[in-house]
Amino acid sequence: MSLLSDPEAAIADLSRPEKWVLGVSAAFALFLLAALLTGALGPTYFLFLVGLAGMYALLSFGLNAQWGYTGLINFSVAAFFGIGAYGSALMTADSSPIAGGFNPLVGLVVALVLAFVLALLIGIPTLRLRADYLAIASLGLAEVVRLIVLNERWLTNGSAGVRGIPSFFEGWPVLSTFPETMPGLRLVVIPGSPILLETSFWRASLNVLLVLAFAGATFLVLRRAHQSPWGRVLRTIRSDEDLARALGKNTYSFKMQSFVLGSLIMALAGVFYTHLNLYVGPGDLDPITTFYAWVAVILGGSGSNRGALFGGIVIVTIREGTRFLNDVALPIDPAPLRLLLIGVVIVAVMRYRPQGILPPQRELIWPSAVDDAGSDPPASGVREQKGGGDDE
Amino acid sequence: MSEGALPKEDAVLRVDDLQKSFGGLAATDHATFAVERGTITGLIGPNGAGKSTLFNLISGFYEPDGGTVEVNGTDVTGLEPYEVADHGLIRTFQTPRKLEGMTVREAMLVGPRNQPGESFVKLFATPGAVAESESTNLAEAERILEEFEIDHLAAQPATDISGGQMKLVELARAMLAEPEVLLLDEPVAGVNPTLAKKLKDQIRRLNEQGTTFLLIEHDMEFVMDLADPIVVLDQGSVLTEGTPEGVRSDDRVIDAYLGGGT
Ligand SMILES: Nc1ncnc2c1ncn2[C@@H]1O[C@H](COP(=O)(O)OP(=O)(O)OP(=O)(O)O)[C@@H](O)[C@H]1O
Ligand SMILES: [Mg+2]
């Protein structure tokens, strides 16, 4: 049942939080549209925000694949994000102190390989041990990576960061020159406030294309993995690792797979960020990124892919939506206020909806198998989790 | 070594001179016994006798300080639990384990071993094979739930069913792993008499179909009725072994229980 073919039935089928999220999202979309049309929100900046939302969605997908699926506590989201960002920046930028000038696709591959190796390095010694060891080790790892980036100037340019990063589509046919070849457009929807779509707008839309490709591909992979027997073993481990072991599952291997997968997705977010921002610096490895990713996953509902997506968008909305505070004369700096707001949101969610806004569906069985076996679909007892056929 | 360890031709499980200490306490003290294929073997002994510790040693959860464990003639000492399981030995736990956020049906589907869908690569390389095995397993899970007369629980959240029902689900799920020998740690502890009777019938039926059982149980009536032979453990070592009648009339067994194992 899809929202397009039979909208009324599809909506009636949603659970209450799903309806709520749908309603809020629709209202938010209208608000954004109004802001765009009245010129309060520049279209290029809007696309930048969409890119950021996609980036946070990727980060929370990655963390969700570790914490939400398997219960792995990873406090080095920022390190894997930073490895992805620096890996691709150092391969592609003119100002790179090492390689530089490679095709961004090479940067992408190098970034993923680096994240893979780093995930193994931290996973091998800790994943056989109790859960807290990974938490502690990852906390240390985040700081080690940040300090290396800051201090090893021969490798990373140190505090100056890396400039001169090309767009991701540099060197591609058509797409590399697309922003320049597109004509400048002038749309007048409301008389007196025309909307200008120029080269920068087209460049930003390419970025959105990129992040949609990254996040879309990731979502599809995760969705299939999550509802598979593979995902079921991970959820068993999260709930009771000994039970999984007693039933013949090699839990170390499963935990490693989940950890590596999540780390690669975080690095993917970093690769995108590099080509969005066209500059990376040590500040991009600050632990705040880890904090945001955790908030997004907990807010959305640990273990739920849609929840992670939703949480990622909420984070960007709060982060960027509070920028107007900069213009208002406040007795204190707006930055801590923003964190305070996020803190309040998290406490409220934990208090009133500890499982998160969009927790995972209860029953996850490989979908085609359910049809094959001709068994009736999940019914009573799991009413709330029963979503449309579309969610994870 | 231990008395009563008769030579068994066709042992599915053989424990030889097994030792395990925690600090100064010898929880398992030179334990030797064997479980013959096709039997329901009982393992009894007072609280703290070391029964659960023995299960943990056999199934690979604890590493023994000495001695060996053989499953189907293969030495499995020191192997990981999943490797021991691959040799056909599955165990349950004394305290029921509940899977959060899963329905009973899903929790059942964790049972089958080495599913194609447990390989991340195969999810994308051969989704057809994954779907096929998933539907086979689903049908099998529902068949077993029906046999156990708990198919009405299939869609319930696994955390919302009673302790007794959980014990039934655990047994049903363990069967999906197709064990040759199944170790049950107190299958009827805290289970009401009706469900306990059901469990007994199921164990007997599965045993007739070829599964060997080793079960720990404090409920004497239950174990004496179901198991033969019975191994008695006291202070970490095998005190005696024999038929229910033989064990029941053995003075050393009575002493061990009255003495509280101290
Ligand atoms: N992991 C452990 N660390 C320390 N001591 C342990 C551990 N596991 C068991 N013991 C000790 O070993 C002894 C045997 O315990 P075990 O749980 O095997 O007994 P049991 O026969 O299963 O008892 P019950 O019938 O009460 O379940 C006890 O004295 C217990 O305290
Ligand atoms: Mg015990």
C-alpha cells in the first residue's frame, strides 16, 4: 500500500506517531515553501540545508547500524566522519600536503578503506570483550584521531586545514560543467520578491543529488539488512548476546560486521561533507558531531532506519533554525542555548517516549518469505508498530 | 575416575575429568560422565552443586581448567559456543532469556543455524535463496509452535508472555536449531503444573523422534518420571549415576540433599 496509489487507506494504516510525524513534516514543508517563496530563505541556502540534513541522516544511519541494531556503543562518530572527510580531501585537493589532485571517486574509495581499517583496529581488541570496552576505546580513538589531524602538519596541514577541494563531480561528463551551463533563472511568484537561480544554485543542487544518492543507497541497503536474518541476529545480540551464542551464532563476527558497516556509512557522510563545504579543518572532528548523531538516533528511535532519518532532519532544523538567535540581543551566547534546547528535547523524549519517536516495527521477517509461506501478516498485539508496507 | 561411569558405546556427549574453579572454590571437581544417544539423561544435585557450571563448560561459555568435552566423538574443549553448537549441541539457560522488540515468531526464527540470510553478502548476491530459506524456516517455526500448542502466541511481543510460555518457546526455538543433544537447565522451574506436563510430553515426543536430552531439574517428580539414567552431582563431582529407582534409594544421594551440599 503506497501513499500515492491509495493515500486515504495508507494514512489510516499508520500508527499514531507515524501520523504525527507525517503531519509535522507536512507543516514544516509548507513553512519552508512559504519561506522560499517570500524570499526569506534563499534557494541556494535551502539546498545547502538539505545537504546537511542528508549528511546528518547518514551519520545517524551509521550509528543506528551499530547502536540501534547491535547495541554497540561508539563514541567516535566524529572520528569516522573526520576520516571520511580528510581521506577524500587529502586525495583530491590542490593544497593537499600528500597526494592531491586525484579524481573524487578515488578519494571516496580511499576514505572508505581508511574507515574500514580504523574500524578493524578498534573492533578487533574490543568486540570480544564486554560492551563497555568499545565505548571507552572509541572515546579515546576520537581524541587520538583529532590530535593526529591537528598536529601532523606534514600529513594534514594541521590547524590550517585543507582547501582547494574540487566538487565531487569534477571530471565527470556533463555534470562537471552543469552549474555553469545552466542559465540563470529569475522566478517571480510574489511580485516584488523575485527568486534568482544562478550558478551557485545549480552547484548546490548537484550536492543535493549527491547526498540523495549516498543516503538513498544506504537506506536501501540498511532496510534490506535490517529485516533479514542477519539483522535478526544483531537484534538478538543487542538483547542478549549469550542467547545468540548458545544458538550457534558467531557473535564476534556479527558485531564486527555491524561496526564496520556503520563506520563506513559515517565515513560516507564525511566524504560528502568534504565536497559540500570544500574545506575541512580539525574543528570538523570536534566531539559535537558524535553528540548530534547520538541525539538523532535516540530521538528517532534506536534501531529504526526511518527514525534515524527523522532524527537527522530534526538536528539540522534545530542547529540551523536557531541561527536567527544570533541576530537577537541575548544575554548569553546562542551556542549553549542551542545545546540546551537539544538537551530539553532529549529529556522530553526520554520522559514521554523512551523508545523514540519512530521505533522499529516489531516484526521484521524477510518480506517475500511471508508471502511465500502464505502466513497471515503480523496482526494483533503489535498494533502500534504495524506501519505501512513501506517502512524498514 | 568417577564410579558409575559405565563405558558407553554410543555417547553423544562425553565429559572427562572436567575441572573449573572460581577463586578457591572448585565448582566443577573432576566430573566424568557420558550421555548415551537417544536417552533423556537427568542431572540433579543440591543448590550450588555445580550443575549450571557444568552446562557452561560443556557448551563453551566457560573454559575448563582441566579435562575434556567430546560431542559426537569430537573434542570440543575450549571451542567457542557457536562452534560447539555446530557440532550439534544446543543449550538453554536457567533464567529465561527474552528478546526485546521481537514477536514470538521472530524470536523463534533466531533458532535455525547457518541461515543463508545471516550472511550480509548473500542478502544482496542471492536474495532468492535467502527468501526461500526464510519461508522454509517460517513454515517450520509455525509448525513447531502448533505442535507445542502455542501458535496463538506467534504475533505476541516476546517480552509479554508468561515465564512458563517462555520456557516452551525456548524449547521450541532450540528444536529449530536441530540439535542432536539438547541441554535444558531447569525447564520447569516456576512453570505451572499444566504447562509443566505439556513440556514433559513435548520432551518425550522429541526424544522419541531422535533428540537426546540432558536436563537439570529440581522437581524430583518431573525428573524421575522423565529421565533415565540420572546423574547426581554434588560439590562439583559425580556422586552416582543410575536408574531413577536406584538413585532415589541411594543413601549418599539422600545425605547430599539433606546436607545441603556443605
Ligand atoms: N561465574 C561464577 N563466578 C564465581 N562463582 C561461580 C560462578 N558460577 C558459579 N559459581 C559458583 O559455583 C558454584 C556452583 O554454581 P552453579 O550455578 O553451577 O550451581 P547449580 O548446581 O546450578 O545450582 P542451582 O541448582 O542453584 O542452580 C556455586 O557456589 C556458585 O556460587
Ligand atoms: Mg543452576
